[in-house]
Amino acid sequence: MNDIKLGQYVHGNSLIHSLDPRTKIICCTFIVIGILSSHNFWYLLAFLGLILVAIKYSGTPLSSIWRSMRGIRYLLLITFLFQAVLTQGEAVFQVGALSVTREGVVIGLINLLRLVILFLGSILLLMTTTPMKLSAGLEFLLLPLNKIKIPVQYFTTIISIAFRFIPTLVEESLSIKDAQRSRGARFDSPKILSNLKSYLAILIPLLASSMLRAEDLAEAMDSRCYGGNPNQYRMRTLKYDRVDIYLIIFMAIVLLAGLLI
Amino acid sequence: MDGIQLIDVSKEFKTADSYKVALSSINFTIHEGEYIGILGLNQSGKSTLARLLNGLLKPTRGRVLINGMDTDSPQQLKEIRQLLGIVFPNPDNQLICPIVEEEIAFGPENLGLSPSEVHKRVSWALEIVGMQEMRNHAPHLLSGGQKQKVALASVLAMEPSYLVLDEPTSMLDPLSRREVLEHLRMINQENHMTIILISHNPEDLMDAKRLIVLNEGSIYMQGTPKEVYGDMGKLGAVGLNPPGLYQLIQQLEEEGYRIDDNFETIPQLVEKICQK
Ligand SMILES: Nc1ncnc2c1ncn2[C@@H]1O[C@H](COP(=O)(O)OP(=O)(O)OP(=O)(O)O)[C@@H](O)[C@H]1O
Ligand SMILES: [Mg+2]
């Protein structure tokens, strides 16, 4: 269980790690707006370069990012192919009844770049920010919603509990699967129905144990005085440095540049 | 009025067709600074008792008072839970946060302490359980024993006056078990925290100054370890064996030796006998 999982926080001491989570969330929002509103290929390419520099700077191993990129390779391929084929325009070459158009290739490349940038940006955010800091940042930025009676602090608690328990649940489902398998259950049967049954036999014990877990967890939280009030402490540790401000200004300029060209 | 008081406490659970009596007519008082051991086999009601102490469960009859505050009154629950911390038996289900450090900060945060104070307490608690180097780890990557230590630290960081531990050593190997018990003894002596240690293993409770033995929901025996463990017949009747040290003392006394002092380890006893 020691391999780095996709998007899981990896401890480090880089500048990117030490940035305020709010800065990182705001910058990611800028990135999303920037790349979705620009149709300029070179602008997007420059953006990609920027993110790659940031990844290099964060000390996150490029190999693990490359590996996680492979997880979305089919999505990227399909996006590109569909755009290339389905866009009207000047045909470059013909495959049967389908023609690949010049405009299609350009739009395909642009969307490909957009997806890659979105993916890398969010991975970088997740890998350099502890879930707790992330939820503190989100809580701070969303707290104004409290005024219209949306209990933001509950959502962020739920998010952080999910971060804590997803790996545990995965482990548990694997061990239930092993237990079922050792009693003769098959998960690779050619019959879909019997496969389905086997997976149901994992799901039900998993649900039952999650219920018990939730009960225990509620008791533990109660015992430690959880009151569901906004987590002032966690947010008080948020601190803006000069770097944070520079970075936000820089990203705002990059965003504006994208909107103008 | 400081201390923990249970006045004629009973707890029944409603089951499908009848009532299950988990505890019946429990009376005892625990003073601040004591080290209490609660001993009992499975199903004897130990965990139910722990849950009653901080108001997670309400007694069916009787009253539970913590520093004079009744666990029945909702307004005082937060104060009661600040005073009395519980370490639960299953560490996997009581760790809430995705990072060890934040886990330990969870309780102090909820008490509304200043960030610097929270930070100080986190470091202190980690040091006590010897887990400083695990500060930035994810709890699910720790071993069972390490998780139990983190669970202990996260309650310690709230600096409760009373610390209740429900089978805290069930996943520990003998070495870490001794370590944790040693920590508890230190916390009791140096920080004057009241320790209430619940276990089914008599060896775990050697450091306690007073033992309460539960059997089928009632108090079966009470007294100093010497008194309780000395009565091998009565203890054996409910399926409990005294620790090796007390068995040894018993055998020596049967052979005609007089052992007057209190001993905590077998080497101490051997030394004393050799001096004679
Ligand atoms: N929520 C509940 N509903 C119904 N019965 C319960 C509940 N909790 C406990 N009991 C019953 O109360 C009795 C005492 O249980 P308790 O958990 O206190 O025992 P214990 O001494 O902690 O045992 P163990 O050593 O196994 O942890 C048991 O018979 C149990 O079945
Ligand atoms: Mg129990």
C-alpha cells in the first residue's frame, strides 16, 4: 500500500507546498476560467508550460504524474478523435466515409490541451495540499454562504472524513473479496449474473461494516466535543504571505492576457 | 464536588423481544488523581460503563456525576466531555482526520484553544506516546498499535482530568504494551491525571491502585490489587487468573514465607527475598 495513489497528498517542503491553500484554490479557479475562455492554441501551450514548471518546482516526481496521465489517455484520445472527425471544414485526409479536417485537428488539440491542463492543475493542488488545509481553504472561501444558511463547515468535515476513510474502505473491500474468494466465490466468471452476485456479496458486508463504523465514529467525535461550529482554529492557521499575493496578481494577469488575445 | 460518582446506576438495552441488563446497581466513587483498574471478562459491561461516564449513554436508573455535573443534563455535556476523555477499543473507527497531526489537533480545536496552544499540545501528546516522527503520516498507513497510540495521544491532547481507556492495549505487542502502560503511570504520577483503565487482562492492571472487578453487569470485587489478586479462589470462580507476580506471592505464602510489602514486579520481589 506504499505506492503513491493518484492525487493523494505527498509531503514536501517546496514553495508550492507552503503556499496558502486559498491561493492555490483561487489560482486553480483562474486556470479553469482562463483555459475555458481562451481558444488560442499558443496561449494554452504557454499555460501548460507554466504548470509543468510549477510541478517541477513542487518536487512532485514527474514519473508518478506521467503514470497517472496514462489513466486518462483514452479520454484524451477519444476527445481528440471526435473533434478531429466531427468538425466541418477543409479535409486533410479521408478514412472511409470520415474525413479528418484541419479545423477539427486544431479544435481537438485545443481541447486536449485544456483537459491536460485541468488534470495537471487539480493533481498539483491535491498532491501539494493536505486535505485538512484544502478543506480549511474551501471553508474560508465558501463561508460567506453561511449567510444564506448553507452549513459549509459540515461539508468540509464530510470531505475530510471521506479523505480519511476511502483508503480504509478500499482495503476492507479487498479483504472481503479475498475472504469470499477463499470460500470459492468467482469474480472472473464469464456469466455476468454470477459475477454480479459475487460483487453483491462484497457490497453488502461492506455497507454493514460502514454503518457500524459510522456509529463508532460519531461517538468518537461526540466524545471529543465536536460541535459543528466553523473550524476557526483551522482557518486561523491560514496565513497570507507576500508570495501568495504576488502569485495571485501574476495569475490574474495571465488570465487577463488570455481573455484579451 | 470533585470526582466521579455513580449512584445506583443501572443500564438496560431494549432488544427485539426483551430487555438486556448490561449493568445493574453500580455504586462507586473515583477521586481525582487515582489510578483505577476495571477488570471483567467479555460482556461484563465494561464498555457500557465507559460510555455512561461521558454521557454517550444515559443510565436507565441512577445518576452519573462528574465533578458534580449530571451526565443527564445536555447543557453540561460539553464540559463533562472536556473533563473526561475516552480512548475507544477500535482505533480504526475513532481516527477522524486524514493526517496524524490534525487528528490530535481535532479535540483541542473543538475546545476553541489558540493555535499556539493547540500546536504545543499536539507536540506534547506525540512525544508522550513516542510518535513524533509520524506527525505527517496518514493514519491508515500506520500499524494497529501505532493507531492505538495516536488514538491515545489525541485524547491526551485535550488534557482531560479523567482519562478512560477501554482496552487500549488489545492490538499492542508486549513491548509497546509495556510502553503504553508506563506512559499511563507517568501521566498519572506527573500530570496527576486520573486514569481509569478498562481491560480483561489482569496483567494490564498491575499499576492500578484500586481495582473494580465487573461480572455480568455487577461489581463482583473491589480493592487494592493485593486484596483482589490475593483472593485467587474468588477470582478464579469467574474465570480470571491473577498475574504471575501474585500467583508467586500466593505460593510463597503457602510455603510459609511472609510477604508484607507491595511489589510491582517479579524482580523486585526476588531482590527482597534474596536480601532476607
Ligand atoms: N447498543 C446495545 N444494544 C443492545 N445490547 C447491548 C448494546 N451495547 C451493549 N449491549 C449488551 O450489553 C452487554 C455488555 O456489553 P459491553 O460492551 O459493555 O461488554 P464489555 O465488557 O465491554 O465486553 P468486551 O470485553 O467484549 O468489550 C452485552 O451483553 C451486550 O450484548
Ligand atoms: Mg468492551
